[in-house]
Amino acid sequence: MNSPEFRKEVGNKLKKAREKAKLTQVEVAEKAGISTNYYACVERGEVNIAAERLQQIAEVLGIKLLNI
């Protein structure tokens, strides 16, 4: 989960899910208990997000993470 390409891909998928859910970055961040700035960095693929945090965001967006 460390490569820039992977982070960017995850961020793009989160952005699409957020837009489909008709939520703003502020709304997702508030519901997930994180800062808006951090969530924006996640969408842009700038940070290596922890699995637990990613799960919180996925729950807010109503999407499932792949079980490995």
C-alpha cells in the first residue's frame, strides 16, 4: 500500500464513491472522524493511509473493502 500509484488509485476510487454518494470532502471527513485536509490528501494519493482509517471512510461512503 506504499506505492504512489496504488495510493492514487485508492484515492480516485474514494473520490468516485464520494461523488456517487453526493457527499463533500468535509462531510466524509466529519463522519469518519478525520480532518478535511487529511481526507483531501487521501483522495489525492499523498498519504499512506492505515487500513483501519480506510475502513472508516469506506463505511461512511457505503462501500466494501476487498477481503484478503
